[in-house]
Amino acid sequence: RADAAGAAAAAPDAKRCRSGGAAGAAAVRLLSSTTAARGAALLAQTTSRSRLGDRVVKLNATLNATLGGKGKGGGDRTMSPLRKQTVTARTAAVARRKWDVPASGQHGLGSSLRPRSVLPAAVSHQSHVPAAQSHNQLVLTLKQRLTTLQQQRRQAEATAQISEGVVEAQQAVVTTALSKNDELKTTLLENEEHCTTKKKSLDDINARTLDAIARLSLLRAGVAALEAAVQDNAAQKELRTARLLASEQARKDLHNGIQELKGNIRVFCRLRPATAEEKEMLQYTVLQDTGQIVVSKPVKNFKGDKSMEDHSYTFDRVFRPFENQGDVFAELTTLVQSALDGYHCCIFAYGQTGSGKTYTMEGPTDVFANKARGALPPAVWEQRGLIPRAVEQIFRHAEVMQARGWHYDLRASFVELYLDEVHDLLVAKDKAIKLTILATKKGIQVPNLTVVDVRDAEELYQALRTASQNRIRAETLLNAQSSRSHSVFQLRISGQNRRTGATFESVLNLVDLAGCERVDDSGATGKRLDEAKAINSSLSHLSSVIQALARNDQHVPFRNTKLTHLLQNFLSGSAKVLMFVNVSPALKDVTNTLNALNFASQVRKCDLGPVKRQVTASRINFSASTTLQPMLTACGTK
């Protein structure tokens, strides 16, 4: 490329040199012709001046001969008066005929003298003018003519000198032009040689370029072959990945189907990301394929030597810190779908304060507290929790199922259990009334509880904003916005197929339990201490209920606390239950983390029995639920 650029740059120089040489040669020719013309004019002027000098000499000789009368041999001879008169008359006549001098009384100083080529045949010897007067007049005329000719001679000489100077200057210019022309010719020759060299280099570059183009064509062909191979490999990889995902999904569906048939409570573990203030981190290992997490706790022996003690737990799914809200909800879509199929479902969030329970259920505090969706940045909106995502999925499913004749009615309620009392979160605190829990034939109910119709997602967001503003929060050593109560969100779903007459009613419960940490860790005093005692008491009774269910005891102490009493319908085998155990990655929270994981392991061992579908009337045969259909298809069962 550099050689090509050099050749391209040299080409204009060579062109300018050629054009300059041609222009110089033309200038020299023009100057030479101009100088030759001026020389010819000067030569003509010099010739004219010589002829004028010759005429003056002849005129002087004639005048001297007329005045002096010198004869042959150099001696003077005396003329007779008649002879002198005759000669004078003849001379005057000759002068008049030769120089066109007018007769006496007709000439002046301004008269011009023009020679005549033809003289008259005879000169008259008679004149009415006296001879002396004619002679003097002729002499005066000749002197005047002589003076005029001398002036013209001086002017001609001056003009000749100027012309000679101009000729010399022109000759100098011609000499300089010739010198420049020689220099231009030399430069032109050098440029021609340079152009020749560049042309050779350009030819060489063209040859190399053609060779490079040929090699590039080969390389392109090779790249195309490689791209085809890569695309083929990518297609095969995508096919293998799809098969792997399909097999993994089939495995999960089979596992979930088996768990549902057995009635076990499914447990998911979620580790939140570390904060900037947390310096020492918990050591743990996650085996995603088996759902196993191994937590290493630093211990000291009796000698004071430090070592690591491993605690292993197995859950249905472990979410690592980098997995977002969308990843978590993707594992719950089948459970939400079960609620749309007519099954009661209950989802718990359990863990110590600050482990991310409320964030998992609702999202950041500012998502629904003060703003609607349109005013939030997309990054914040994507952090919304399980409650709004579940309702959004239900509304999407309802739109799809309308074409099949299904119609859904949704109603929502939101309560909190604070100091073992039931508070309605959808009513302002100054208008709230005391609520009680009653056991009826239809199950556990809460009279006077506010239940709002939810016709779209925005009405749900409004309800969530109201509940978030009314919920009791306070600052502890573990969290600046610690929830001091348990919250229970219930979404009642009523479905009716107007074509077949099938109807069902199901309830989707999402429970955000208060923190399970030790009182000493929270630093609670006064009212906060009373709240911590009530929270730990209700969680302890929940643990007792879970242990009784795991042992298949005849009596399960649901009524020992209002939390378990309120959830009795869903923990007694009539609902699909899933628990989130949220843990902190900080090393300082390792004791509370292990306690939460131990409790979650006990929950996973509970056998609630097969879940029944809550169908109130139907004219069609529900042989297999939507949740079990993928498992049955994988097993080859119609």
C-alpha cells in the first residue's frame, strides 16, 4: 500500500514536470520570435539612418561645390557673373526637382523635402527672382533640412541605443529561459526515470496484490468452510442442549410428580448476595445437580486449634447469589399453574432477619410502596418478587384460557400476625378492628377480613402498596428495616368453564415469616424484645407442627399459635407446599444459617399425603392434572 501511495504521489509531479518543460519551450520560442522581430526592426532603422547620412553627405558636397567653386585639380577658379548665375539657377532647379523644394516665396521651415526621381529636361535660365535671393533661400532651406535630419539622426541613435538595451535584456531573458529550460529538461528526465522506477514498483505491487487476492480467496473459502462447520457444530450443540434440557426437565417433572404423589413439602434454598459491609464470608459448596449444599463452620478444639466443620444439606433446589428473581420464579411456574388447575398452594419464606425473605416475596421496598410500574427504571422493575409475578402469570393464563371457555375471578387479602394478633393490612391502622380465626365446616376462616377484587395487575399493585405501608417494621442490629411480624397474602381463584360447566376454587398462599434469629443477635430491648419473643414463639410452634407432621402424629398442635392455626388448611394435606429457606452469606451469621438449614431439612421430611383437587362441580373427566401431564407423557402414559 505504501508503494502504491508513493507511485500515486509521484505521478502528478511527473505530469507537472512535463507540462512545465513544454511551457518553457513554448516561452523560449515566443521570446526568440519576438527578439528576431525587434532585431529586424532595428536593422531597418539602422539602414534608414545610413541612407539619411548618405543624403546629408551628398547635400553638403553639393552645397560646398556651389559655394566654394573648387574645380578639378583642387584649384579655385573665378566664374563670370553670368556663369555663376547660371550655375546657381541650375543648382536651385536641381535641388527643387530632387528634394521637392517649392519655388521662391512658396517654401517654409515646415516644408518636407522629398527626392524626385525624374528631373526636368531643361532648366530655365531665365528667372524673375534674383539669383542671390534664390541662393540664400536655398542655403537656408538646406540648413533647416540639415538641422531636421541631424535631430532625426540623434533620435534614431537614441532609439537604436534603447533598442540595443532591450535586445540585450531580451537576450538575457532568453539566456535565462534557456537555462531554466535545460533545468526543466533535466528535471523532466529525472522524473521520467523516477516514474519508470515507480511504474516498476507499481507493477511489482500489482503482482503481489493479485497473489494476495488469490490467497485471500483461498482463505475466504477456508473461512466459509469453517463457518459452515461451526454452524453445524452450533446446531448440533443446540440440539444436544435441547435434549439435555428436555431430559433435565423430564427428570424434574418426574421428581416433582413423585414428591406430589408422596405429599412431601418441597424446599428451596436461596443464598443472598453479600453486602459491602460484610467482610468475612461463609464458606460453602453447592452441587446443583443433586441440590446439595455444604456449609463449612470454623470450630476450635480443646487445644484452641481452629478447623472447619462441614454440614451437608440436600434440598430440591439451591439458588446461588447471582441468580435473580426471574430465575427463582421460573422454578415456581408449575406450582402457580397448579393453583390455576384447582389445587391449594402455599409458599413459605423462612430465615433470619436480613436474609432476603421479603425481597423474595415482594421485591425491593420501593417497587410497590410509592410508585407505579411506569415510573420505575426497568432494572428496579425486574426485581419484583414472587407475589406480583404469580398474579401476572395468572392473568396471562386467564387471557389464553378465555378462548377455551374459562372465566376466572380473583380476590386478594393480606394480613399480618403481630404479637400473635391478626391485623388487616388492606385497612388503615386507625380503622382496623380486631380479627379472630374461626374453624368452620368450610375450613379456617377470618370474619370481617378485607377481600378485594383483583381484575388486573394494577389493582394488585395498589393492594400491595397499601399493605407495604401498613406493615410494621423497625430497626434492629441485623436489619435497618426488619419486619416485626409474619405476613400472609392469599389469592382466591374461582374458575368456571361456561362450555362444560366445570368450576373450581383454589387458594394461593404466600407467607413471609419474620426473622428466626436469636434475641442476643438482634440486640432487641423493650418493645422490640417483646416482638422477638412473639416471633420466636410462633416459629417454635410452627416447628412443633412440622415435627408432628413428619412423625405422622395423631394430634398436630395447630392451635398453639395463630400462625399455624391460620395455615391449618394448607398444612394438613390439602395443599401443595413449598418452603424457601433464605440464608445469609456472612460468616458472622453462620449459627443462624445452620439453624435455618436444619429446620428446612426437617420440613422437607414431612409427608402431607396426596393433594386433592378442589373441584366443586364438573361435567368433564379430569383424569390427570396439568402439573402431572408432563410426567405422564414422559412415562408414555396417555
